[in-house]
Amino acid sequence: MKRQDFRFSHRMRVRWVEVDMQKIVFNGHYLMYFDTAVTDYWRNLAMPYADTMHQLGGDLYVKKASVEYHASAEMDDYLDVCMRCERIGNSSMTFVGAIFRGDELLITSELVYVYADPVAKKSQSIPAPLREMLEGFERGEDMVQLHLGSWHDFQKLAAPLRTEVFVEEQKVPADMEWDHDDETALHCVVINRMGMVLATGRLLQHAPGVARIGRMAVKKQMRGSDLGRRVLHALMAAAKERGDTQVVLHAQCSAEGFYKRSGFVPHGLIFEEAGIAHIEMVCQL
């Protein structure tokens, strides 16, 4: 089994608490590593797990979990936990996993999940949308669609996510979240194969040749994926296409690193907006 056999991998570092008296990772922790990687696998499918299972009316339960040990991981090792969906049956699916330290194979695993009614706890057929997402991901397909358009086009899609992220999660007053700029802005939304909106943002004309990006929101379960970056780059590309040479934005300080990785640089002093620390950032197109 080799690294290139897997499309998906989850990188982690061995912690002190996971090492036993033999100074190697305690054998039971490897199953936790695989289970943690499966959670990140769903994120790579652009699939908020709980919301998706609620929409489908079922849930996944572990039927079998096997681990085979080839070599041991040690304290501070960087590990790549690789997973792939190997088989999808009528009501069950099999995942194959492998843990690598560099190119060295340490551990292999097989996890079998059964799709079942969460109330009756009885197995049922895997829904077609879930099957198609799994098969599409393993074929290397893009798991989302990105759309640009007006507020008239996307209000019903973007508004609930912005409410969830800004008003409910970050406690921004509703009267500060909604303004007339939405009506003239170019909006971006990212939608998964279940029709769920996972990320959004908007583009305004700040001044001649200067664009302003704002209202960047990513569903909590999808943070750490590339969806926020894709929204940001789509809006930057739209600004450049219409002739803008510069983009400005007010970044929450906690997200400053995210914007720096896309070429933005801080400008001016930190200030508060809706009770949250922000800094203005600028990028030349």
C-alpha cells in the first residue's frame, strides 16, 4: 500500500499523551487517528456531517474496525493518515486506511459502516446522493459549485449562512449585518452536492479602480478546507476582470493569516467593528 493509492490524507503530529511506557504510540490510539481522519474526509467531501445525515434521514454506525500494525510511531512524529472509500454496498460502506511516516507504512485499517435509521437502529439503503458524493470524490471530481451573481439571485442562499456565522455565532447585531450595499454588490456562493450553501462573500466598488471584499463567511464545519480561499480568489478575479487594480478589506484579526496567504498586507492600526478586532488589508491586482 502506497501514499499515491489515496486521494485523501489527514496530517497530524503524535502528542505526548498518546505515547505509552514503551515510548511508542499506544496501540489503541491508532483507531482514534483513523476515526479523526474520517471526520476530515467528510470535510473534503464538502459535507457537514450532522446536517447531511439529518437531511438524508439516517446515520452511519461502525460495524467493524480492524487495525494491522507494521511499525510504530513515536513522540513528535508527523503522520499522514490516508483514507479511501473502497466499497459501497446496499446498506454498508468499507473504508481502507493507512498511516504513513513519510513514505514508510506504519499501520493499515479497515472500517465498515452501516447506514441505518437513527431511531429504529435498523439498516437501510444508502441514499443515492450520499453514494454519488463518495464515488465522485474518489474519482477526483470537484465536490462543490461556485456561483457569482446579484443579491436578487443569491439572497435566499447567502443570507441564512451569514445569519448563522455573523449574527448567531459571532453575535454581530442584525442591524449591522444587513445594509443597502448588498443590493449593488457582486455575491459569491459555494454550494455542495446536497444544495447546502457552505461559503459566501461579496464584492463592492470602493473607489475608482479599488474593490472592497467583505461579508466573507464559511460554515463552521467547513473551516480549514479551501472553500474560503476559493470565494476570495473568485471575487479577486472578478475585480481584476472589471478593471480594478487594488482590493481592500476589513479582516478579523483572527483571519489575518488567511488573507496574507492570498497576497494581502496589513494597512493601518487595529480597530473594532461590531465588537470584533479588525485590521484593514490591501492587495494589488
